[in-house]
Amino acid sequence: MTAPPHAKGHEPLLDVRGLSVAFPGRQGWIPVVEDMDVRIMPGEVVGIVGESGCGKSSLALALLGLLPRWAGARVTGQAFFDGAELLSLDPKAMRRVRGDRIAMIPQDPMGALNPLFAVGSQVEEAILAHGRANGAQPRKQALELLGSVRLDDPETRARQYPHELSGGMRQRVVGAIAMAGGPDLLIADEPTTALDVTVQAQYLDLLRDLQRSRGLSILFITHDLGVVATLCDRVIVMYAGRKVEEASVSDLFASPRHWYTRALLDSVPPLLEDRDELATIPGTPPRPESTLAGCRFAPRCPNGAAKCREEEPVLAAAGESSVCRCWFPLPERHRDG
Amino acid sequence: MGNVVLLEAANVVKLFPNPRRHLGRRAAGSIRAVDDVSLAIEEGQSVGLVGESGCGKSTLARLMLLLAKPTHGQIHYRGTPAFALTRRQLAEFRREVQPVFQDPLQSLNPKMTVGRIVSEPLRAQGGMTHAEIRRRTADALERVELHATDANRMPIDFSGGQRQRIAIARALISRPRLIVLDEPVSSQDVSIRAQILNLLKSIYREEKVACLFISHDLSTVRFLCDVVHVMHAGKIVESGVPRELFASPAHPYTTTLLNAWLPPEPAHARRRLRPPIL
Amino acid sequence: MSRRKLEKSTMAVLALFGSLVALAVVAPSIVPHDPYSGDLANRLQPPAWLPGGDFLYPLGTDAVGRDLLSRLMMGARVSLLIAVFAVAGATLLGSGVGIAAGYAGGWVDSLLMRLVDLAISLPMILLALLVGVLIGPSLINIVIIIGLVLWAQFARMARNETIRVKNLAYVDFARAAGSSPLRIVREHIVPNIAGPLIVLATLQVGTVIVMEAALSFLGVGVPPPAPAWGSMIADGRSYVFSAWWICIFPGVAILLTVLVANFLGDRLAESLTPERHRE
């Protein structure tokens, strides 16, 4: 299957169209991701931000064919990666793509590392698996990789086991394994959520450097708005399985158009100001099983109009390169200076 | 805010045996989880303890809750050292000092109804009729913005944020003078976090109860606390009023922590992309 | 397997186990013949579908003319009775010791666990032979012997589970709330360790049935003329080639019962300990 031609001559590395993921439930299919479009250009960092249950992890797993089989998920839509369509690949072909062209960094490094083997050998194994070993030097390459993820004293560390390393170090090892295949796209699923704040800062630094030096594209999934603001070029905001807003980082944070985005930004307690009370979003996100007519955010939206409750809004352009799924998007805020 | 010191740690040290083994035998030395810490909480005061994982803050919390004994130093409750507390005083301590823990999944017994969970402090102390207990449980649940009827349901029916509210209700039911909260919002989503922080602040203000907030997040501590202590490697490295401390930190670790906090603002964030590596 | 198929299979296995138990309970009333005495004129008759067989004795008769089917049914009663009592006793004793060891910790834990180690190393057959020789075998003695051999496993599991639960936040909270150790064990520990213990107990039912069969086979189990599957196999030893049905049917009965018990344990494990079971 070939990808549709692209207008500007600049082909996206990843072009996801209409991706939907649903799980079997008692009364039919439960939608967890609905009609998502994601486009990542080479060398771009795109963040997907949303709260738990919004479907962002399922999206990432679906792209890599990693949804657990026993869950019986149904995946529809198309995902073009450098010309090839991912979702229709057979498992063997998918395995070749995974690690080689697209690598994943999961949230929990302990789950990704084998506790029985030293980390050095796990990196070597990744190098060998992707046929990147030049000559008979996988050992040396592994040490280089560990050095490139800024692991101090790679020689010693390579001999250690995962449980002997701190969380931050483990996440770096996972990063090294991910980079072993020389991928073009890195999908990072909340990699810093379990890390300390100072360790997180260093890790994001590392990712930014890797991204710049290798022209890596990153799909960064997180619930942390600060991380998105630091690392990403563009942001997609997800709510209840749908994309509700997409914009460049500077546009989104300076002038959010969707009510949810703005409420989210307002509810973060400031560091350098005293506040009496925080702005909150009343209620809780809808459960995937619930069938609501109209906009899924309407029950919690300060601007709930009748139309919002009756008809679900569609994604509409909201600026040069932004989209927003709202009947009454917020007006653009003009930035000073 | 009176000047009565409710709970105090005086030069507290907690050592754990070194878990590393060398050739099958335990390696020498111990881990100093808490290294000569002194900390006082006055009546009605909101104290913050901020630090990253492994700095000893949770261990300190357990010591101050008298759930573990310090290796050296003492915990004082209303002036009396812990080892010298009479049974009556200890019972009073258990009534007056209540914890709220981080992980809502593990901090509620999955096999008990919410009502029994929330009323446990009252039932453990005895001396109340069933009707009294039911009434107090209903009051506690409503104080945390849940319904009295939720008492009959099981924890699994509730979301993470609601479970944390249940844990808070449980801490409030015995009308304590001091609540120790260990990372009360860390595992919550951003929007739920704001709701719970508002709730905690309103409880602190209205019940005039002293609070010890333990967190790794500076902005949480800024929002909730009158005074903050920064902890690193078992020691308190700096203390002060958040407004002043965050504006001009004295200790390099505090600076590192402050720099590592990522605000949801791109321009600002880019300026601080390279924090000093400790 | 999808969730719906799992639930159906659990129901099916429960139904099977239930029928076995029901059979055991009503056996005396529905046996077609007297399982204790036989008609010598009809000895060694083959099962009904073979030449020489008769639908009066559907599974054939043994060396003294007793109806095999009736003996099998009564044997079910004996086996399940022993299994239920031995497992129940072992569970209660083992859990009590395990919880005490796990919650108290320290020297109490060490002492009790040494006791458990001792009990685990007891050789069941030798013990049974000894008891059989000294006191003479009886139903109660067998339950006690098997129970003594079994309880240690429960103690170990109960202790490990208690330690796991003891370290959870809600137990910390209970202590901070002033709950007494007894209250903590009763309200927090027991309900949360019951699941795995019940699964273990169910799986042990199969083991006990085999144990009892072995003891009966060796002659130190259920004393004759009570029909026990193990002794039925022993009786049929000399006729393995000529009247094979005397050995085979009791063997098949043991196999099926153990299979059902194990399936039940498996299914219970799925529903009682779902977090541990999911891959």
C-alpha cells in the first residue's frame, strides 16, 4: 500500500489517518481511541498530552502492534510510515519495523529490562537483533551507546543488573536499547513520569540532544504540560479518545483555543506566585463505556451551550497550523512582543 | 496559629542495614535514610517537606507517625518523648495525628466497604455507638465532597481521585490536630490534582488543623504550606517561607530543584533547559 | 481465552465438582447393589458392553462378586470425605500458624518456620505405616496423618501473604489509627489473604485423593471392607490381565476427580486472584 502524495514535497515520516481502537465490552465495542490523525515530519517532536484514560497509550501501542492479544482490540484506520502501511503488516514484518525504524520507550523501565541479564548484554542483544553490528564489535558499540545516553562509567555499568541501577539510569539504558537499531521515530510513552524531577530534566536534555544530532522524530506521550512545553515542537491534546486540539507549542500555551486545554493550563499551581484557590475542572473524564451525545467535554465545560450537548463538534482549523474540536473555540489571544 | 509545638523530631537518625552483599555476607556500613533531622510542627501550622525519591522524607514521615523507631534521636509529642508516652497519651496521639498516604490503590483495603474504611479510627478507639459512628462517617464523606451513601460501596467502584478523598475522610474523622500527608496528589491527573489541592487547603483553613505535606513537587508545597523544608540525602538542607525561598534559594540543591520544575510555558522553559547537574 | 468463555468454563467445572460432591452425599441411597458384600456366583464378571457382561452389573464385579459401580460410588464418598476434612483441617491449622508467624515476625517467625520446615519433611508413607502398625488404621487416623503432612504448605503461603499485606499502606494506616493487632489481622489480613489460600486448598483436594489412594493401596489406608479406590486397585492387582476392570475403573475415577479438582482450582485462581493471574 502506498501513501497518498503530499502537497508540499515534504513527506511526513509518520502519517496516521483515522486511527480508532476499540475493546470488546459487554454490550458491543468500547471505543478507546477515535478517529485520530497524527502527522510527524522528519526531525519533529510531537507531544500527545492528556489525562489517564484518554487513550494516548492505546494509540501508541496500536501503532506498534503491541496491544495485548488477550484484550481482543479492534484497530481501524491507516498509519503510513515512510510509505509503508503499518496496521496491515503481518507480525513478522512488524517485528522488523519495530526497533529498527520505530523504537518505543515505555513508562516502566523495569518492565522493559530483563532482570536476569546485565544491561550491557541487553544492549548488545539489541544491536545484534537489528543487524547493526559492524565487524565483531557489538560490545564496543554497546559501550558507545551507553555513553551516548550519558550513562556515567559505561564499562562498569554495562556489567550491572537492572535492579542495581537507579530509575534514571535504567531509563537511559532503555533509551540506549531503543537507539540500538538506529530508528527514525521514537515513541516515548510517559518515560519520565516515574522519574525524579531533576533526573527528568537531565533525561529530557538528553532526548533533545539525541533528537538534534540524529534528526530523530519523537512522538512523546505524557500528561505533564511542563514536559511538553520543554521538549515538543507541536502538541496534540487528547480527551476521551479524541483529538480536541492541535497546535505548535508556542501557539498552544500562549493561546489555547479549546476550553479543556485552557482549563488544564489554569489548574496547574504556579511556582512563583501565591494562590488562594486553583481553577478546577468540575467532575471527572467520561468513562469509555458511556455513550454521550454531543461534545464529550460539554458536561464539564464552563461554556456548555445547547448545541454542544446535542451535536459532537468536528475538528476545524483554528489558525495557521492549528485545529480545534469545538463549536465555540476560545478567541485567539494576541501575544505581546 | 499558636506556638504550641505538637510534634517534633529532635536530631533524628534512622539507619538501615546496607542491603548490598559481598560474597554472600552483608557489606559493612548502613544507609542513613534520615541523617540528624530536626523538625517541629506547631498547632495550626502548615509545614512542607520537599525532596526527591530516596531523600528520606517518607521515612521521616513514618518516624513522626510513630510507625517506626528512630535509631538515634527522639520524636516528641506535645513535649513528651515517644518512649515515655503512657498508654493514654499514646491513644491520644493516635487520635490526634492521622496520615494520608500516596497510593490510593494500596491505601484502602479492597475488601472493606468505604464506610468501614473511613470509620476505622473511631471503631479502633471504641466508646461510640453505631449510630454515632454512622453519623460521623457521613459527615466525613460529605466534607470531602462525596456522598453519605458512598459508605456502602467498595473502593474499586471509585476513581483514583475519589479514593484519595476517601483516604482524607478517613484521616479527618477522628478530628485530628495534625494530618501527615505523604505525596497526596502525585499519582493524580492534573485536573483532579487541582480539586484535591483546593480541598486540602480548605480543610486546613476551616478545621485549623496542622499539616505536614510531603511532596517532591515544589508548586504543591508553594500552594499549601506556610513553611517549607528541603530535604536531600537524609538531611534538611534549607528551610524557609516558600515565597522567599523560591525567589532566592541559598542552597545549590534547592536551586537545582527549582530549575528542574518545568512550567507549562514554552518561552520560559527554553531559558532553563540546562539545569546545573548536581 | 476471552472473558466470557472463561466464565462458562468456570461454571462447567463447578457443576462437575458439584455433581461429584452430590454423588458422594447420596451414594448410600442410590447404589444399585450392596457395596460390601457380593454374590460369589457372579464374581469377575466383565463390564456390561463386553461378552459375558450384564447390565445388572454395568461395570462388572470384583473377585468376590461385589458390584464395581456401587463400590466406586461409595468410594467417592470415602475419598471426598477424607479430602474435605484433611484439607479443611490443614488450611485452618496452617493459616493460623502462618498468620501468626508473618504478623509477629522476629523470633516467633523463625521458630514457627523451623517447625514448618520440619513438618514439610515428614515422610507421609512412613508415618502412615507407623501409625497403621501401632494404632491400627481408621478413617480418622488417615485424616489426621494427611492433615499433618499438608498443613505446612498452608503455613508457608499464609505467612508470605501476611507479610505482603502487612507492608501495604492500609495496614500502616490501621496502626496509625490505633487498631489493635487482633483487629488488623481480622479486618485487614485475613480477607486479603483468603483468596490464594482457597485456591491452594482446592488444588490440594486432588493431591489428598491421590495420597489416600496410595495409602489404601499399601493397605494402611481406609480399612476394608470400606470401599476405597486405592484398595480397589490393590485388590485388582492379581487380575490385571484377566479382569482388568477391577483396577482400571477405580484408576479412571481417581484421574477424573483429580482433574476436576485441579480445573476448579485453576478457575478459582482466575477469579480470586485476578491481578496475579493476568499476563
